Amino acid sequence: MADVNGFVAYPSIPPAIGSTIEAALRELRERSGLTGLSSWREADIAGHFIRTEILQQIAERDCLVADVTRLNFNVTYEVGYAIGLKKRVLLVRNAAFHSSAPAISEVGIFDTPGHLTYENSSELATLMRQAPSANPIAIPAVALNSQLPIYLTESKFKTDAATRIVARLKKKARLGFRSFDPNEQPRLPGPDAIHNVAESFGVLVHLLPAVAADHDVHNLRASFIARLAANSAPEPALAVHVSPSAKT
């Protein structure tokens, strides 16, 4: 059996998910002799978002296995990076855990490529063997949109800060833009995000502080689009704005 050359991404909370994933990796090595899969924990980066180490690991591997049982900003960012690199991406979810807010069905993005479910480490080890056969998500070869060159992610609530972003684009920068507005489209389909990024000269995302009612859903979408934009070809310019009172 050919080895699997891949990186495994998962959130550090709840710890039980990580324990199951690490047990699956041990099973692959001890019972199947497959040593090509490794996780952030084995890379000794302690679950923190350390960009260079994590992204280098993903870039050097053939595929990414990402656990989306509990949606996480860092894992979402890493999935966007892998898609931008045209890597094979295998999404998995532990069916033994209750889904927590925000749900995949609410955010979008992840339900389009689909995910496989597991209940224990043995089932997950079997799924991980399939990672090399996962299909890379295609980034369309589309012409850049010169009429509406900017792609903007809008927030659900039109606060003063959010309104200023749109006003700057319209009045000061005088740039036409397309946007994702959750008031018009509750979910963001993955193919829509990928297509809009691909045809944009620039992408503008902003992050919301934890006190904002929709920060969890909005920031997950923003993290995916930000990394996808920073790594897609042709490469659009990327601007990230942090709304007032947001903590870094």
C-alpha cells in the first residue's frame, strides 16, 4: 500500500477530537506502516496559529486532512490555503460529537466539497487512507473582472465601521465591487467564494470583534477567503481590516 504524504489539521478544543486523531495516526503507523501523515501536534507547534510552520507543512505535502467537527478559524484558514495550492483536501467530522455553533450548514463553504464522518480512531484511520484519492477543488481559469474588480465580504449588521468600508470603496477609492452579503444570501457556497476570488483584482475582508453578534460565522468566512486570495493564481491584492475594538 502506497504511503499517504499529508498534513492533518484539527482544533485543539475539545481535546477528545485531537486524541482520536492522534490515535488514528498511531494506528496507521503501527498496523499499516504508513508514516507520511503528521499533525501540528507532532510538529511541536502546540496548537497556536504559527503561520510559517503550519503553512510550510501543508505546502510540502500532497494533501490536507482537516477535521471540521468544530469549525475553527485556524483550520478554516488552512483549508483555504490548501485549496489555493490545488492540494487534495479531505474533510472529516466526528459524528460522536454534537455540532456546535456555528454549524457547517450556516457558514457554507465546507458543505460543498462534502465531508466524511467517523466515530472512532479505527474508522478515521480508514478514511485517512483515502486522502490521496480526494479530488482537488478546481480554481476556475476565469478572466479578471475589470468592471467590478474588488470582492468584498460584508457583515450581517451594517454598523458604522462596516458602512465606512463600503463608503471608502465607493466614494474615495472609486472602485466597483462585488460582495457577499449574508442578508441576501445566508450561506456562502465554496464554489462561489473560489470563483469570485479568482476573477478579482483585489479582495477586501474585515474581521469582527468577539462582541459582534455574527463574529463567529463572519470571521470563519473571512479567514477562508483571505487565505484563498493570498494564495490563488492569478494572485489578487488582499486587504484585511479589523473592526474597532477587535482584539488581535
